[in-house]
Amino acid sequence: MRWTAQLLAVTLIPGLVVSLAGCQHGPEGTGASSDAGSGQPVAGPTAVEKPSATPAAEPAAKPVEKPQDTPAAPSPAPPPPAGKTKAPPPAQAGPVHESLRFKLDDSEAVHLAQSEADPQVSHWQVVEPVSPTPRFSFEVASPQALGEIKTITLKFYPKWKGKYLSKAAPVVVSAAPEKPDLQMKSGGEYNLAALGPNFKVLDARDMETPLFALRPGFAYKLEVVFEAERPHTVEILIHTQK
């Protein structure tokens, strides 16, 4: 009867393992056993719970780089307005002095036949004596010789003890050099003693003086300075009447 109860316990409760030694010897057996007197099974070893899998940490999102602003290419300079750019006239083929003429009073200056070391300087002479208050005129035969003339300055260098002084006096300058229409013109004649308000006369101290007069019986080197598209300086040797 005892063995029959044990077999029924094994058969009716699946999953229980009963030690034969425990069935034979009672509660002194080690491991899980049933009470011999009551026939109730004792729970076997507790099932070990499988640790739940820890979800892997998601990788940190990579910061999105802000695209750098590409500097815009500089816009090309606009072309100059039509008609605003004035091209200088083409240079003449021959020497500049061939297009120039000068007179003081009624005496015409002659070009000195010498090799010009500087093409922007030409040398001339008036043979006849001139008045201490002479009239001055010039002519530019070819517009290509100098181009547009901006201003004209007359400088008189007196000769003293065989050489011309380095300080010019008197000097005739324009009173309004920024106004081309008020400058001396080719073909005009100008009385240097009565030039009018468009011109100024400077003395040896560069002070403005109301009078223009050269010393009688003196030799001078007259320097005519053309400020033009093609600058040119003319040196004219003169001497005054006694």
C-alpha cells in the first residue's frame, strides 16, 4: 500500500522528482522529499529566474553640422558709361617743336638746332630785343602734339653774372587752373602788363603783385610750361630793350 501511494504521487503530479531513498527512509533524506506519513510532496528546487536582458543603450545622435556660409564672389566693376571715357589723341610722328610757334611782341622765336636730350623740353631764342612789358603769343599747329592743354605757366629767369638764376621772377600763372576755358589759348595774344583777372603775377617771394615788368637791358630765360596730356616745357632765350 505504501509503494502504491508513492507511485500514484509520481504519476499524478508530473514534474515532481521523489527520491527513492526519501521514500524508504523518511524525512532524513537530503533533497526534496515527501512526508512519509502524510504522503504530501515537498516542492523541489526553486527554478532560477533568468535575468531579463538589459536593452542596449542607443548610440548618441551625432550633432548635425551647420553648413558654413560661402562668401559670395565680388561682383565685377560696372563698365564706364558710354561717352564718359575720353581717349587722348594719338601722338604725332614728328618732334613736338615742329608744331609750336612763339612770339614776343612782333619777334618770332626760332628753334635752336641742337639735339634735344629730353623730348619733353625744347630750346628756342628771340634774336631781337623785346619790350620790358612784352606781348606774348603762341600757336600749337597740331592737336596731337600736346593733347588737351590744362594750364600754361610763364617763368622768367634773369641772367646775373653770366648765369641764369635758379629763382624765377616774375612768374605768370593762371588764377583758376581748374577752369580750362580761362587758360591761355593757341592763337591768342596776351599783354603781360595787363593780363586781367584770369591770371596772377608773382614776384621773387612768390607774392602776388599787380605789376609785371622786366628789367631793361637784361637777359632772361623764359620758361613756358605746358601742363597737358603730353607735358612739354619750352625754354626761350630773350633780352630786353635798354
